[in-house]
Amino acid sequence: MKWRIAALVNGFKDATAYRVEFLFEVLGSAFVPAAIQWVLWYAMFKIGGANEIAGMGYSDMIRYTMVSLLFTQVRGGDHDFELQEMIRSGQLSNYILRPVGLVEFVYIRGMAPKLLIAGMALAVGSVAGMFFGISPGRLLGAMVMAFIGNVIHYQIGAALATTAFIWEEAFSFLMVKNMLVSLLSGELLPLSLFPKNMQWIWQSTPFYLYVYGPVQYSLGHWSHAYFFQQLAWSGVWLVIGWVLIRASWGLGMRRYLSLGG
Amino acid sequence: MNTLAKLLRVYAVQIKNNFVREAVYRVNFLAGMATDVVWIGVEFTLFTVIYANVPQLAGWTKPQVYFFLGIFFASDALFTTFFQRNFWNFSDLVNKGELDILLTKPVHPLFLALTRWINLTNLFNLALGLGIVVRFGPEAGFQGGWRWLVLAMWLLVGMSTQLLLRFAFSIWIFWTERSWAITRMYYQFFQFATKPDTLYPKMIRYLILTALPFAFISSIPARALLHGLSWGEYAGLAAVLGCFLAFNTVMWRLGLKRYQSASS
């Protein structure tokens, strides 16, 4: 437990060492995608004159975009890239000599800024929620789901990073994963806009648990029962992720040469 | 003329070196191509989903937006192939003092700084972008013929715009310790280039046509090829790019004056 707390503290220090950059990154990565979403709604409703799309009006879309801001910053993180770089460059050797689980250590250190952001998002969301009728309980539940999503995201990334044991690097695979997540998490648009024959695409991945699910629950579009059902699904995904990591790292370490994968 | 011939000879050597390096890392080459295909797939899916709900988007039909995307990918591929990697290494040139070596060479240091790394994998993306333009051009209303030459010119405009913008964001490394915050900001703003400019509300549209001219990468080229531009728009484009060129030139000179070798 002691090293876990130390790793978390280390992560906090790292995130807050360059405060201006940290703030810039959070604001930039939050507001530009939101502005892009707003532009799409503006073009569809205000310029195009649509009244309702997939059961959602202009104000519903704006509400979705605003609330999604709280969760888009919690999802993801670059620590899976850190893992693949360690494998590629041979830095992994420094870590495997220590009495810590490497995959867990990198995650805990990398999640520190996300915890900070989640706290900020909860505070902002609770205040804003008073004006927009969002219950603090739902917001808290949604944040829990978003954070579980963050773990699943890392698990998938950590498993993909092991391709660096076989090939020169795993950078491209991780980029592909991030691109798919940006669309299938509901960060770019509500997943309910997908035509019926395309719904299976996002339903068959865990990515909707990162943004779309938390937003739906916050806005009251999911019942408590349905939310808990989805939470149970996220538990299943966590187990799958754990198995994936055990298998891929077990196989990968057999191939590892300390000068790189 | 002699200078140009010398630069071309140096550039030919750079291309050869980069080709040899990429041939060694074949899996990276394939993985890079896979990334590009997925990126294109994501952008297409986004608009496919939107057009499943509306017939038009701010006057753009589905084939027209696909045509726009084709130009965007082709133009971006040109920049990524010939310049992008150099900008990733730009901060090291200044922070680690690697610029010293370039300053001692008998060729303009900026030429060497911006042409050293070439990412030939991305020529595949150029082919994909052009394939999309060819596939959706007729449906979008692109009349082809001699306009293909104009299309080539617009792709170069898009690439030059990215080069000028990226440079304007990177040059601050002479004054700052770390560049990644500004670089990330550039890529956030870059997202404005991925949608046609007429979709944006007036304020953002004005911004991406002037101070941050991301619309010149593909939006203005697509509109010019489909509907033509007014003289005012041509003049605006030339003035904005001219201003960026002047700004970058001045900042480069000021930056060099400030440069203190490895301790910068």
C-alpha cells in the first residue's frame, strides 16, 4: 500500500509542477472539442432549420455537450504510451527490478492528474447542476462510472502496448485505439445519433462507459436500475481487461530483451 | 540558380536517407498506414452519422463534405510527409543546442531544420485523400478537366498554410522552456480545419479565416473548387499568408539572436 500512495503523490507533484501547462491542456482539450460539437448542432439546427434529431432538440444537444465536458477530461490519459516507450527503449528493466507491479504503478502515477480533474469536474458540475437540475447523487454515480471507464481504457492500452515486445513500437496501435475512443465514447456526438443499423458498433465496445453513459445518467436519461446494470457490465469489462493484461504481459515478458522489445 | 540547385541536391540526399530509414522499420510503415485508415474512417463515420439525420449541413451535401475531407487528408498528408516530423524535433534543436551544427553548415539553417526528416509513409494518405476526391468529386459538383491542376495548386496552399501556422506556434521555443503546451494547443485548434468553414458561427469563422487561418487548409480550397471564390477572398488569403510569412521571418531572426547554444 505504501508504494501505491508514494506513486500517487509522485503523480500529483508531476502534474502540478507545470501548473500553467496543466491548466492550458485541460482547458484546451475540454473546450475545443465542445466548440466543435456546438458548431455541428448550430449547423444542424440553426442554419439547417432542424427541430429534432434522434429525439433531441437544440437545447438537449447543448446540454449533452456541456455535461460531457465533465467526463471527457476524466477519460483516457497517456500512461499507456509511457508503457510502450519503456518496452521499446529498454527502460522497463529499471522498473522490473523493483518490488512493484509495473502496470499498476504506471497507472497509479498517471491517474493522479485525472483524480484532480475529476474533483474539479465534480465541484463545477455540482454548482452548475443546481441551475440545470442535475442531482449531485447522479453526478457522483456518473463520475464513478467515468473513472471505471478510465481504468478500462488503461487496461486496453496496457495490453496493446505489449505489441511493442514483438514489433518496434506500439504507438500506432495506441493512436488507433484513441481515435476509435474519441468517436465511440460519445465525446464527439451523442451515440443515440447513430442510425439503428450502426448502433451495434458502439454497443459492442466498453467505450460508451467513458462519456456517453455518465452523461446519460447525469441527465436522468438512464434509470437507476439501468445504471447499475451498466455498472455491472463495466465490472465485466474490468475482469476482461485484467485477463488481457495478465496474458499479454506474461507472453511479452518472455520475449523482452533489455535493450528493447 | 546555383543556390537552388544546391538546395535540391541536399534535399535529394535527405529523401534518400529517409527512405532507407523507413525501409528498415517496415512494421512501423504498415502501422502508420493503419492509423491513417482508421483516422479517415472515424471522420467519415462522424459525417455519415450526421447525414443519417439531416440531408444538408450549412449548404453542404454529403458528397461535398466527403470531397472536402478528401482535400483535407491529401493536403494534410503533404505537410505530414515533408514537414511534420521536423517540428516534433524543433524544440530539441533549440533546447539541446543541436541548432549549433546546422548553423555551421553552408546551407540556410532553417532549410535544414525543416527538411531533415521526411515521413514517406504518409504518401499513402495522400493517395487515399486523392482517391476520395476522385470518388466523390463528380457527385459533389467538381468538374474535373484542367481543374485538376488547380486542385494541385490548392493542395500546396493547404500545405503552406499548415507550415506557416505550425512554425508560428513552434518558434516560441526560443523564449519558453517547454513547447508541448503550445504544440497541444496547435493540435486543438487544428480540429477547426476538419470541418467546412461555413458551418461555424461568424466569430469562429472570422478567426479561422484571419488570425488562425485553419480554413485555408481544406475548407477554402474545397469551396474554391466547387463554387469559386470572390476576389476579396483571394486577396484576404494572400494577405493573411503574407502576414504569417513576415511574422515568422521576423520571429526566426529574433529567436536566433536570443539563441545561446545548449543553454537556450
